[in-house]
Amino acid sequence: MPRNDTIVYMKDIVKVYPDGTVALRGVDFEVKKGEIHGLLGENGAGKTTLMKILSGLLRPTSGEIYIRGRKVHFKSASEALKHGIGMVHQHLALVPAFTAYENIILGLPGKVIDRKKIEELMETTGLKIPLDAKVEDLPFGVRQRIEILKMLYRNVDILILDEPTTNLTPIETKELFETLRNLKKQGKTIIFITHKLREVLEVTDRVTVLRRGRVVGVVETSKATPEMLAKMMVGREVVFRIEKKPARPGEPVLVVKDLWVRSDLGGWAVKGVSFAVYSGEIFGIAGVEGNGQSELVEAITGLRRVEKGQVILMGRDVTNKPPSELYRMGLSHIPEDRQKLGLVLDMTVAENSVLGIHRLKKFIGKLLNMKWKNINVHAKKIIERFEIVAPGVRAPARSLSGGNQQKLVVGRELSKTPVVIVAAQPTRGLDVAATEYIRKILIKMRDEGKAVLLVSADLDEVLQLSDRVAIMYEGEFMGIAKPEELTEEQIGLMMGGYHMDQLKNTSSNRKVLEAS
Amino acid sequence: MTEELVMILDILRGTSYAMTPLILAAVGEIVAERAGIVNIGLEGIMLLSGFMAVVFAEMAMNPWIGVLAGIGMGALIGLIHGYITAYLKGDHIISGLGINLFALGTVAFGIEAVWGVRGYYTPPLEAKVPIIPGIEISPLFIVMILITIGTYYLLYKTSIGLKIRAVGENPEAADVVGVNVELTQLLSAVYGAALAGLAGAFLSIDWLAAITKELPAGRGFIALALVNFANWNPILALGGGALFGFFWTLAEWIKNMAAIKAIIPVTLMNTIPYIATIAVVAGLIGRSRPPAHVGRPYKRE
């Protein structure tokens, strides 16, 4: 129950999105005045949703919010701002074409605008920024400082930071933490959303751990250990087990050597990753999203430039080769965003079923005419084989449910008779039945001797399907192991940034962790 | 005065007229597009406002009433366009297209209905905006210069301008800090259309002193090109408009020279200003930088 020093109290918050996804299942969340409060959890735990509700961007389906003991209903972010609550998003809400100064004063009435005060604020908080530089010319760390300053200038005293260190360099991260401690000294309350254990332990006073839309626990950071937090964050009931024969791996089919890939922002997203996927095995990549998995997949499938290193497909160097060539060699790609990369939603099921293989003689005639008969037969085969519920081959892909759309993508990719299958988040957003189906297909492919690279943010999935699993953190592999050889605790620690060498023996190396 | 000097002054005077409607419409559209609203209906607004200006100026026998009527007509259409695009999240191009088609039909019919003539009507002298004596240019030319400078000041030196530009660049960021995105867009669309309306009135009861359904003769579209040419900056629009106006006048002047008239058909010569527009704007493609969120409806999550 809330006490006197409680500044934020959220009671029994439930959030169901319009598409039926339940993000929060009755969350109680309490923050004390003047503390740095960590909000820890995996992807989809509901951290960001909860904070979007607190900052007025989303409305809860049910539940109550009290700020300084008073009940509030926010209709917009600007209303929350008036109550002193400001959120710094991962994608910063700045106008790139404006200067830092213009961004800070945007929307304020003229009489409040005082450049001297902003400069004073920069002095007292230590948030140094070039006021007259254009935001688009500034590195991410500085942009973030502008955003924080913008909030502070609006008298925000409850500052929410959503994964603020994701795009920061280690030095910038250190500076950010310095700032946060400084702000705390000035009486500000800070809520820090993260999945990084090290950061939680370093900078917060208390932590609330969320898992699948529920609060798992609230702990004082001084009494917390990384193992404890990792287990709280990851530990979960197992939904179902998949039957799977022992793998009989053969030749290495896909080999990646010291791969370096840049992110959209220009920094390194993948930092020297090496691994091999053998025929007849599923190689899984686990980790919290945004740690370079997407960029890695794009580099392997020819969609993103490899800056350094090699991708070798069946003994041939295919680094930076165009996707079409890779596909011809037998690479299939089930992309992470089926609606953007997997399908053309307004085209028909039949048209989508031959995307990428439409140039085959089977589907195209001498006058570049589409052979609709063959295409329709092909589409019908996929529909039958993958039990896709579709109104017909001429129905637009858009009219299919998410699960059936994904089956269509999978069906098309597998109809290419691939040697290697790269599957990124193959079951995201699917219901239980479709999920199970897709997982079984992947195992079947492996049993047929194909090499499967599986990238998924769903830990259950990666651990159950993979024969070997790598855990990725900030563009590097923290370790590669057989899933059964790892404890949940160890996986949680690696997802939070600890290298496997550091925790070979978890019970006895607590000292090592504390020292690092 | 020598003959050459007269000739040069003539061309400059002509330029001052030719540039005025282009710049008025372009400066207005710059404000609208800075707020994210594209209005390709400038041509239609000019036509409708030109028509209304003649009707009201003649009725009151006062050109200034006509000018106000033109501005009012533009503002009204801006209000509709702004409501459709900002509040109903409608497609900017379709709405603009609708304005153009509506104007064509309405004015062709209106000329016949009001004056009982087919296609062309000249208002009486009393309904025409007088020339500033001495320098012999239109008072609306001066007004245009003042509006351009004022708009520049509004966009770049005031907090209102900051809001307008923020809404066109990143409406989400503006929304979060409490800027009313839709209202800002609506008012900007009204401002833009009102200036296009003023341009229309200038055509019908000042410069050309006539109303036909071909009154704007593509000037609305050239104004759109000018917005791009000026990189969404009113001051550059002033310079660019002067350049376009100069070409226009020069072409008019050349085609009336007896020697050239004999060789090149007048209809071909009439295309010069349009070709010049394409040439200038084509050279600029890719170099200008539109507001990041222009022409797209802003929808909250």
C-alpha cells in the first residue's frame, strides 16, 4: 500500500491492445520519491507498455493511477507532462531538423522561454549540449541529453527512461549514470527501464521485475544479486515440450567468420561474431531484441552490408552477394516482419506464393507471361500442405490471419527446397496452434538434414528447438552451448551481459561477478 | 528617356505583376506544407477567388471588397481542405484535386449564370484595383512583399512558427509537448489557401482585369513548383518568384516582336514560361529538402 513517500502508485493495471494482445495482467507498481527505480524484464514483459500508460501515451484497459496521492486520468502525453511526468523514449521525440534549443522550447508559451535558464540548467545538471547545433548532426548520446534537458526544463520531476543505454557507447553510458545520480541528488525521481542486469545493479535503488505482464517481485538493489534477478526475469512455466530426436549434424553448411555489421545509426550492431550451422541441426540465437540479431540475419541473407568478415554458404564465399544469388544457392529466409518483408499484403495468395521464385520456367513463359495455371497449383499445394485457412488462391494475403500469413511465408520459403533456412522470429504474434505447427516444421526440416538458423526473442522457443544455442548481447556472442547444459540463471546472466567464461560454475563464482 | 530605358522599365513592371500571384500562392503554400499539409488545389482556389472577387467588387463598386472576398473564398476552401486532411486524415492529393475540379466546373457555370456571357467577362473600371500613381505598379505588389517578409518572420522568429515547422517535421514530438497538431495544421492550411485566394483576386480585378475559367493559367501549379524551388523558405520564394515572373514577361515581350512573330508561332512561344519552370525545377530535384512529415496524415497510436 502506498505510503507518504510514494510519488507514483499504479494499481491493478490491465492493458489489452485492440488486437487482443494482453500486455499487462494486473500490475501494481510503486515508486518512492527521489529514488532511481529499475523496471526489469524481457521483451514483451510489459515494461514499456506500463510506462507508456504512466506517461499518458496509452490508456489502461482498467486500473488506477495515483500521482503524489492524487488520482489521475491522463488523456495525452502533454497532460502527464503537466503533472511532472516525462518519458524519454528509445526513439527520441525530437525534431531532427531543429536545433537543440528549438527542440527544448517547442510548444512552450513565450514568457516561459528563457535561454539563460536553460544554460543554468545545463550547469546544474551537468547535461552539456551545443544549443545551436541541429539535432540531426548530433550523436545519439547528445540527443538523449537534449531530450532529458527538454523534460527537466518543463519541470519534470518523474523522469522515465526507456532502455536509455541501447544506443550509447560505454563512456556515454557512464556519463548518463553520473547524470542520473546527480538528478537524484536534486530530488528527481527516475524510472529506469532495462533488461541489463549490470545496469540495474549499478544505478538503481530498487527494482521491480516484470514477466509476461505480471510483477514477479520488488527488491532493494542492495540486497539483490545478478543470479536472483536473472531467475526472476527469465524463470517461467514451460508451456509445452516438443518431441525431438537427437540431432545428427553433418557438414557445416553456413559458416560465419568474424562478422562485423553496422546498424542504421552507423554504430556497430554486430561485433565480430563467428559460428557455423551444420546440416541436420538447429542453431539458435537467443537474446533480448535489439542486440544485433536483426542486423546479423540481414547480413547473412544479403540485405545488409558486411563491413568485415565472411559469410560462407556451402563452401562458397557469399559475403555481400545479392539475395537473389543466395536464394538460388538454396538459402531460404523467413523474415522477422512477415507483413513488411515476407508478403505483399495487397497481392493475392497465389502471387505471394511465387514471390522470389516467379522467374522459374515453371511460372513464367517466353513472353514474360505468368503461367497462372501452374502458379495456382503451386499455391494450392502450399495451402494444403501447410493447412492454411484461406478463402482461395485469389484472396489478398491481407485477408489471412497472422498465423496463416506466416504459414504462407514458411510454405513458400520451404517450397524452394532449401539447404539452409534462416528463420527470424518465426512464431512472433502467432497463436499456440500455429506456433506449435511452425516449430514442428522447423524440426522436421532439421530431421531432413537441412541446416536451420533460428533467431528468436522467445527464450522457450530457442531453448526447446535448438541443438546448440548462442546468446547475443550488444552485438557479441556471450557463449555458445547446448541448451540442456545451461541453467535458466546462466542464460539470464548472459542475456544481461555476462560472458559464459565468467560463469562456468555459477554457485562458486559470485565473487568473480561482483569483482567485474 | 531613351527607348531602351523605357523597354527595360516595361519589362520590370511586367515582372512585378507576373511574380505577385506566384509568390503569394507559394508563400501561403510554404506555411501549409511546413505544417505538413499539401494543397495542390492552389490553381482551383485562384480561379474561385478570382471569380468571387469580380462578383463582389462589381456589386460594391469597390475593388477592396473584391480583394477581401477573394481572400475569404480562399480561407473557406482552406478550412475545408484543412478539416479533411488534418482532422479526417484524408488524402491531401485527392482533396486538392477535388478543389481544382470543383473550381473549373463552378466558375465556368458561374460566369454564365452571373453575367449571362460565355467564358469571358471584364469588370468595370471602378471594380479594378487602382495603380499607385507615379511608379505605376500595383499596391498588391507592395502587400505581397510585406506578406512574404512577415511570413518569414512568423515561421522563423516566433514560437508559432516553431510549432508550425515542428508539426510538419515530427508531429509526434510536437504532440508530446502539448502542441495541438490538428489545429496548427488547420490554421496553416487556411492561411495558405487565403493567400492563394488573394493571388486569384489580384489576377481578376487587378492585373488581368478579367475573369475566364483559364484565369490562373497554370500559375497555381507553378507556385507549387516554386515552393520546392524555394526549399520551403518564403524569402527564397520571393527571389524565385521574381525569376519566374521575369521569364514570363520576357517571353510575352519577345513573342510580340514583329521579327520573331513572323518565324515562330505565338502558341509555341506561349509555352516558354512553362518550359522555363520545368527546366529550373528539374535541375533542383533532390537538392531541396521538404518537411519530413509533409503530405502524410498524422495518426496517434
